[in-house]
Amino acid sequence: MLKAVNITKRFGSLKAVDNLSFEVQKGQIYGIAGPNGAGKSTVYNLITGFYPYEGKIEFDGRDITGLPPYRIAKAGIARTFQIPKTFPSLSVQRSISVGSRFGAPGGLDSAHVNEILHFVSLETERYQKTGLLNLLGKKKLMIGAALATKPKILMLDEPMAGLNALEIKAMMGLIRKINSDLEITIVIIEHFMKVLTDLTETLLIIETGRMICCDAPEIAANNPQVIECYLGDTYVEC
Amino acid sequence: MNLKSMVTFLAVTYGLIGIMPLFVGDSVIIMRILTMILIWSIVASCWDVIMGFAGIFSFGQVAFFVIGAYSSAILSVSLNVPPVVAMLMAGMITAMVGVLVGLPCIKLAGPYIALVTFAFHMALKPFFSGPLGKAIGSGGSRGILSVPPIKIFGMAFSSAELVPFFYLALFLTLICSGVIVAILKSYWGTAFLALKDSEDFAVSLGISAFKYKLMVFGITSFITGLFGALYVHYVGILSIRVLSGQVFTTLMIMIVVGGIGQYPGVVLGAVFTVTAEQLLRPLGIYRFVIMGGLVVAVVLLLPDGITGLIRKLFPGRQEKESRSIETHKSSLEGVG
């Protein structure tokens, strides 16, 4: 469904993403992990058109390389951001309808916006300004607005960061529900291995922009190279 | 502010201004003040739309006003275009220039946009007073001295007949205010706010930053240019003095006093600033000291200008609602 072919991104002399290729299948929950600075968020920024790059990205059989972000959003790729972004000037409901009005194929769909408010359980906060939401609320709002674009694939960038154990559980439930009930393919960047092994079917591990391994999460987590890049070589059992 | 209170606010403010001539129609000074309030209120409103709502720090507002004024003056003086047509063409010319100035601003962040647009403003003075300006009929540094009045169905509108011109200005002001409200309350306005709040989030939801930023430049400069044209046919003369810092500062005081991004508060800002400037006229250049001090005081004490003050004195339904939600929440917590 989403296929990256030999994508490379250079920032000056630094190769943030280095000749990376991968493919996400329809209906999957696909995890991306790697140490800080590995280039995970950069990969997201390349897929969603925020930066130009070398290589090619295909989505649903269509070449989306070089399209501006808003066109990629309309094509059916939605995303969230690592640091929560909201529209402080707008209410929760209005923020979510922004996704519906501008990103969804048929334009504004008020019924769908209502469903989403229910789905991400932000109904009671619908008339509140988004700045008043707590961290979990802001994350749910970002996901809600992204879902309002009626995406085929949703890319989550560290959705668990900063949440407590209880909230992580709720968030994992929500992600599963998006995948099963709404039938939306999910790509997730995450640091918590437990979350990844619980949620994902395939796990891509990258370090310094290069793929280390791409496999089922239990296998990937035991890969000696992965352990080395996460914990250092002393932890690798010989 | 919601649609209903926005419309009520504008209707009351412009309604009160509109009935003033019935009482003070004989006073030349007051009629002049009222007319200038109308013209500046729209020019300042446009600035509030682009700066306060779209978050684009354009300092080209006076420049667009002047381009509209010169366009209409040159068209009607040198090419004998009827003033009504010249005014509309002036609006369109200004919109085109606005879009051209907007193009380099799309990729720039806040202060750099201010620099680019202000550089454009600064470039206009030598342009209109130099040989290039003379070639297109700007009259050089002497300016244009005989701009014809607006003629509609044989009736002439200019500063010679203050009351009719006032109502013509009021008519245009109401139309343009309607357009501004419609834009702000539609999804265009939402797109402007979304791009201001977080451009990354906005474009990831399908908003084209390119389209909506150029649109805001185009629309605001069209209306500003139209009112520049209205102004020039009103006063009948035009020179590069309009580009002086004084006009720029006065306009800025209006939106600061009204409250940046607090439309339609800026209309009150225009009422206040135009009136205060006229009343302080006997003080000569010292009136700017007072006006400057006032801006400092407003910025420090009332960050949202008069609008913020009004909201504090008369909390609207929205605040009450959010408060009741809070109390509801806390009562629930109390139960739990």
C-alpha cells in the first residue's frame, strides 16, 4: 500500500535517511523504531511531503514523490506529530472539522465529525478551545483531526510519549480500534518496545537512517544488531 | 467572537456613526472626521485580517492603500476613465500587486515578512516621485492635484458635499465589512486561523498554505486598494506624503487600540484614533508623544485592546459556558 524505494535525505553532509526501502501492507499495524536521531520522524516528513528527497514513494500504486503536504493529505495519508500540535484559536469540534473540510474527499461531513468526536471520546470537550486540553486530549485531537480526512493510512509519531501507564493503555486501545473498526492501516513510531510488540505485525528498526532489520516484532527485538544499537554491544549474548 | 455578536457589534457601531450626520451634518470638521473613520476602519480591518487572523506580519498595508489611490487617480486623470470604473480597476491592480508581494512571503517567517513588505512600502516613495512615476502620470513629487469626484447617475461625490460622500463611504464600508465577516466566519477564515496556529498541522490536514496565504493577500489588498481609491476621489489631491510614517503609525495605533486579531474591535480603534488625533491637533507634533504613550499603555495593560476590556466588563456567553463546564467538572470531581 505504501512503498518507499531507496529514499535518501541529506541535511548538508549528514545523511538523515540513507537509501531506505520498505513496504507497508494494507490493514497492517506497522511499527518503526530506532534510537534517538535515527531518522524516524524524518522518514515521516519525507512520506508526507514536508521535505524534498531522493528516491521514490508510492501510495496505492500511485507515485506521490514531490507532492506538497496538502495533496498527500488529500490522497489519504494522515499523520500526527511527536510534539502535539493544535489550533489554539479553534474549538475542538472546529479543529476536527478542518480535517473533514479540507482533507476528506467529499469535503465537510458533519455527521462524520460527530462520529469522530465520539470515537476519540472528546464529545464533552467539543466546544472548548483546544489549548485547554491536557496532553492526552491534545493527542486525541490530533488523531481525531487526522481521522476526519478519511485517510487510508494513519501515521502516528510517538503517540505514547509523555503519557502515564493508564493513558498508554487507553491510547493502545484507541489505535487498535482505528485499525480494526475503521479499517485504517497504521504506521507507528514508538520507543516503548512493549507497545510495539503488543500492537504491531511488522517492525522496522532503523539506525542513522539505515535499515537494521525488518521482521515480526518478537524476532526483531531479539536481533543482536538491534540490541547493540539500543543498549550497546556488551549486552549482546555471544 | 461568534457571528451574531460580530454582526451586532458592527451594526451598532456603524449604525451610530450612520445617524450622526442627522445631528452634526452642518459641522464640516465632524463630517470630515466621520468620513475618515469609515475609510480608516476598513483599511485597518484588512490589516487585522491579514495580521491578526492569518498571522502574516505584513507591513504593506499603507503601500496597498497608496497603490489603490494612485491607480485610480492616474486612470481617471490621465486616461479619463470614469472614477467608478477607475476605483474598481484600482482595487484589482492593488490585488494583483498584493499577490505579487505575497509570493515571496509564503516561504518566510514572521519578521522577514515584515521586512519584505516594509521594503516594498519604502520603495514606493522614490518610484512615484521619480521619473518612472512621472512616466505613468504620478506627477512626481508634486503629486496629482485635480482628481475628479466620483460621479454616479450624474451626482458628484467629493469633499465639496460632505454628507452625500459620507453615505457613499458608509455604503461601501458596510459592503466590505459584510465581505470581511463572511470570509472570517467561513472555512476560509478557519483556514487562515489554522495556518497561523500551526502551519504544519494545517497542511497535514489538507490546507494549501500557498493558496490561502495568497488569497488573504489578494482579498485584503483589493479592499484596501478600493478604499485608497475612494480616499483619493474624496480629497481630490494626492502626493507621496501619504507614504509618510505618520499615516503608517496612525493605522497601527488603530489596530493596537482595537486589539490585534480581535475583529471587529479594530473599528472602535479607528473611531478612537481618528477622533483623538483630531482633538489633539492643537498640540502640534506633541500629539504623537501622547499617542505613542497611549500605545505603550494599551500594550501593557490591555493586550487585546478595547475588545479585551469590553470582554472583561461584559463576559459573553462563551466564557459563561466554559465556566459552567468547569464548575460542572469540579462538582463531578467532588462527587467522585
